[in-house]
Amino acid sequence: MASIRDLRRRIKSISNTQKITKAMKAVSAAKMRRAQENVLAARPFAKRVRDVLGRVGSASVGLKHPLLAVREANKVAYIVVTADRGLCGGFNSNLIKRAAQEMKGRPNLDVVCIGRKGRDFFRRRDYNLAQQYVGVIDAAGPGFAREVAKFVMDKYAAEEYDAVYLVYSQFVNVLVQKPIVQKLLPAEPPEGEADGKHVDYIFEPDAEQIMGKLLPMYIENSLFQALLETKAGFYSAQMTAMDNATSNAADMIERLTLTMNRARQAAITKEISEIVGGAAALE
């Protein structure tokens, strides 16, 4: 059995760790609330862009655009969005596992890594990293999403990539984050007809120019939404992990305190027995 001094040291060490996890939980909770607000505020615009793109696409059957060209998927790119830090349970590992499963069996692929955890994983396993962005998740805005979108769109239009997929974490709620694989290119406009009714639209100046504006906007917005969703998911996962760590630390402190009290009581009982035994021997 550990000595009383060792037990005191362990209790003190765990108490210090508990203070850190409690502080990290508070910080994560504050950042999670802001990130969640940003996700919920951005979703209506993303939905509207998809709806408009779907209507234009359904009314422009046969329209040709470089981002709509369908080719045999010989060279594929994956944009993998992970966090830069850990201490968030299985958040990063679930994302990376899903991405690795999707990449399995594809010998010719590039990886665009956004986030340190994904970058480190794929670099250690000798994947071809076309681009890597580290330390950008917290401050990533529409401008950054536009930069990444331009990179993959230029590669696709030049036929260097035949398909582009986006892997990120969808924020469902504080306790649930769902890894998602979304096909970015070739762009596939969602169905835009409501209730099965066909609507004829008059385009000004023309459908081709409108689609030329909408498609890049759709790709950029999909990337920006993925960044927001992943950020909110990360802070939610970290808050939950730190809450669990704080509770576990409290349980450990309680168990160690009980053990220390028992050891102290045993020591006192032993001393009393020795005193009584010594007194009896003097009689």
C-alpha cells in the first residue's frame, strides 16, 4: 500500500489537473456557444444557395461548365478538415478514420489537409499532401474558404483532378458530431423542383453566366460551412471531454482520500496498540 505521503502527493497532483480541465471546459463552452451561433446563422444562406443552384440547374438541362464535367475518377483529391489540437475525445480520430476509409483502394490521390491533426496523420503515412493549412481553423473566414476552393476548382478545370471530396464533421448537437463525406466536384446541383412541378425561368443575361457565378459560390460556401461545422464540433467535443475529465478527477480524489484516511487510521491504531502493548509489558 502507498504511504500517506505518496497519497497526499497524488491527491494534490490530481487536484491541480482538475483545475486545468475545469478551466479548459469553461473556455471551450464559451467558444462553443459562439461557434454554434455562427453555424446556425450560416445554414440558411447555404440552403438558399443550394436551392437557387438547383433551380437554375434543373431549368438549364444540357448546360456545359468546367465544374460540371463528369470524368472517370483516375485522380481524386480529398479535402480533410480536422482540428489543430487534441483533448477532445475521439473527435479527430473519427474524422481521420472516416477519411482513411474513403481513400482506401484509391492509388492515385491528393490530400488537402486543413488542421494539424489530419496533416500529421497523413504525412506520417506518406500520403501526397497537395496543400496543408495549420492553425487556421479558429480564424478561418470566407476569404480562406475562397482560397482553398480556388485551388481545387483550378485543378479540376485543368483536368488535374477528376473528382474532389470534402471530409468534415457535421455539428448535430453538443454531444453528437457526425463525420461527413461530401462530393464537391464535379458539382451536382440538387433538385430544384418543388412538388414535381416544372418551372420555366427567364435568365438575364443567360443561364451560362449565372451558373458560372453560382457554381464557385456553391463550392466556396460548402467549404466555409464545413469549417464552421468542424469548429463547433471540436469545441463541443472538447467541452464534453474536459467535463468528463473533471468528473473523473473528482472521483479519483474521493477514492484516494478514502484510502489515505484508512491508511492514517491503520497507522493510528497500530501506534495505540504498540503503546498499550508497551505499557502492559512494564507492569
